[in-house]
Amino acid sequence: MNNKILQYIKQEILPYITNVNYWIILLGFSGILSIIAGSLSYFIITEIQDFAISIIITGLILSLFALILSPRSTASFFKGRRGKYGTNSVILFLAFSTIIVLANSFFVINSYRFDTTATRVFSLSKQTKKILSSLDTPVRANAFFVPTNTNQENLNTNAQDLLSEFAKNSNKFSFRFNDPQLNKTLAIKYGVMQYPAIVFEDLSSGKQQPVYEKAFNPFSEQDFVTAMLIAMGDKQKVIYYSNGHKEKSLSRDVTTNNVTDEGIDYFIEGLKRDNYNVKSINFEQVEKIPSNAAALIIIGPKSSLPPNHAKMIADYIARGGRIAFLLDPNPHVTWNELLINWGVIISQQPIADPLSSLAGSKFLTPLLQKSNNQYVPEQKLLQYTRNNTAETKRILSITDQINAAFFPGAGAIIETVEEGSRPFHVQNIQLGVSTAISWLEPNIEDPKFDENTDIQGPFSLVSIIESTGPVTSNGPVFDLSKIMIFGDSDFVTNKWFYSNQNSDLILNSMAWLAEDYEVISIRPKIVPFRSIVVNRRDREFLKWSSGLPFILMLSTSTIVWWRRR
């Protein structure tokens, strides 16, 4: 048995081992394979790049040994036809690989992400980009995550994606990730005792602001923007919303995290995303509206306005206050008694608008559409602002990107003082109006226009009052105040807030009141809302056009059958 094995080795294996050409082929093939495998690993698996480089070097060495062992064979090979074809193939492969590497490097260095989602949920808002592009001092985010903790994987990915977007939009923003278990000294330096956490640091002043995870919910863009601004020393403006008059309020259940349709949770969260410190205020618990109020919001009150509360509001306006009234049709008479000081009241009946209203709402949900020219034009606004172009642009910015917004059951903002009799120090700007064929409808169950009794429009749905005194005063008596009046409060509730551009209209209005003009923009939708909102004409078009493909298919099939029968 042993003799047979020895004989087999001598006859079959030794000739290959002692044959130089065998080793040349083996070394050359192994070298080329190592170079290709190492190159692919280097560009595809970044974690083993060092190991891939060693494989490439090994392949080069093996190829070099193959050339050294048989220079004549190598020379004759390259001179022959097979060698020339092989050389051309190698050159083409190297050229192709070089192009791929250069193209890959170019796109890595000059990377650009395309957000194909309908609501741009993976894109930074315009406000955030403005803040990042205007950074005066370098800011760094210090992220502390435990890599071995599987519960933190999604949060880690979310934070890395968001911070990468921040860094792409500013060369003064940087970030780094740290393992607090391996680098406890750094975690203690930044005061981090719980993980995950991200500490934003102004590198010029050393001021820091941490952001902690909330019950494993992803970090939000606004969390990072707020922390970054605080670290840079910016103070958040305070916006108050009132309660105590049966206004609309928050509805989120702390145990289930659910909200009701009637709540204003999304609206308040939207204000916070715009970097406002939002607080509620109960008029029974204060003697006056705080002086730090950038704006005050009163949303859909159903009860009366006590005289002392009315005085507090009037005093706040007299101090140059900024206030938004969101009032529904037929408010308690005491609210109109307050508004009449500035020459307006809210109607008792809702507006019916057959030309521009939400389909299926019996004309009682008016739509403000840019296509219908329902927003104040620039030329008319210049008259309102007395040719103040800067103020005109600021007011126009509230609605210039709003294509459509709607108001379920809206009342009309009616002027109690004719335009010609209105005093110079009180200016009423009708920002958005219903169409000319609208009317005030007393019977919401069966809305029909009665030319003998119904009051015909157009009516103001959104108005701005700029004044330095009430309409009854003979001239300016206090600082310039700004009041925004909406004939509806339902459009900011959770049910309708993200419909069409309702959210952008109210948030832009609050930014204008708070004089944060750079915040006015179109925001990405936080909650993707994919419902279709149409008016009556659109609904009729969809209804009749939806049968067109069936009719075409039926006609085509009938013609084909007739020709083949």
C-alpha cells in the first residue's frame, strides 16, 4: 500500500511540484485573485480596509514572484497573441476599476440625499437650514451611546442620520460619538449620567445643553435645534395660550399617548418645533399678562369674558402686545364687546361659500385658495401698510406659499367702522376673504341663499389689526400693537391641523406676531397626512372622469370584437 502511494506521488505529484511553470501559474493566478478580492473588500467592506490592503500587497508580491521565476516565459507570453489579448483585457479592467473608484470617491465627497417621501419627513426644515447656515461660532454635538446595547440601535441610527444632515448644512457644526463605558472620563466631563444622551456644546464659550431620549422615542430635529440655540446663548421666546374660558386645550393621554380630534396638541407641538417656549395662562391666577409674552393665543372660548380679564387683555394690547384671537361664529357677546374697540366683530352665522368650500360640507367649510385670488394682493397690501414695503413683504410672507387652507364652520370678521371713517391709527388688513358669492347662512341644516334676507360677501376670514389706540380715541395713545383675528378655531385642532396647509398658515401667523420673520416658511409634515381635500368642482370632475378608463376599455373591446367576429 505504501509503495503504491509513493509511486503515485512520484508519477503524478512530483512532476507538478518540480515544474517551474506550475509554480508560475499558481503564483500568478493567486496574485491576481488576491489583488481583485482585496480591492473589492476595500471599497465594499469598510470595517476590514486594513486587512484588505494586506491582501492586495500579498497579491502584488505573489505576482512579482511569478514574473521573477520565468522572465523569458513572461516576455514571450506578452509578445504572443494570447498575451496581447490578455494585456488588453487587464488594461481595460484596470481602466474600468479606476473609473468606478474615482466615480465612487466623487459621490462620497459630494454626496447628496434625495428625499422622495411626499411630506419630506427625512429632510431638514427651511428654518433649521437657515439657523445652521448662519452659525457664528462652532458647535459640536457629543453623542453618548452604548454600542452593545441593542435597545439603543434604532436611536443611534436616528441620531447619526440627523446629525449628519446638520453637519452637511454647516461647516461650523460637527459631531462625535462616544462609548460612555469605555470613556467614562469624557462622560463625566459633560455631566452625562444616563444613556443615550447628546450634549450640544458651543466651542467658543464652552456652554453646554444636553438632550436625553424620551422613552425610546427617536430624537427630533427640533430637540437638536433647541439645544443648539440654548448652548449658543439664545433665549426662547414665550408664547402663552389662555384657558379658563372653556377654550380648546391639550388632550394627550399620558398613559396611552393618544390625542382627541378636538385637542390642540399638534398645534402646540408645532410651536415648540419652531423653538418657542409654549405655556398656558389662566387669567384667574394672574394679575396681568406677563411682560415676557412674545404673543398670546386665545383659541375658541365658549364662555364669557369677565371684565377684569378683558381689562388685562386691553392693557396687554396697550403695551404693544401681540395677540391672536381664534373665535368661532356666534361667540359670547363679551368677546365682541372687546373686539369692537378695534372696529370689528365676529358674525353670529357661519359663512357659506359654494364657489370655494370643502366638498361634502354643504358650503359651510370655506376654502382660502390662492388660485381664486382670495389672499390679499400686494398692491392692496401696500395701501394698507401706507407703502411700507418692508412690512408689506413680512405680511405677504404669511400667505405667499399657502395654496389652500380651510376653516370648518367659519364666521365672518365684520367691520363695524366703514373704511372711510376708520381712524388713521387703526389699520384693518383683510388677509384672506371668501368669494363674492358667499353669504352668511342662518340655517346650517339646509343652507340656501335667500337674496331677501341673507347678507352676501365677500367676508374676511383672517384679519390683521395694527393700531396705536382703539377706534374711539382721537389719535395714538399707546405703542404699536398687532392683533390677528381668525373666524374659526377648528382648523388648528388635531383633526384638521395637518390638512392642506392649515398648519403652515397658523404657525406662520404666530411667527409674524412674535416677529420671527425668518421662521416663516413651509414646514415638513411631522405626521404624514395623505387625505385629498377638494372643492365641489374638483369632486364633480373626479366623479365623472373616474369612469373614463372603463368607457375607453369597453369601447376598444367592442371595436376589436366587431372586427374579429
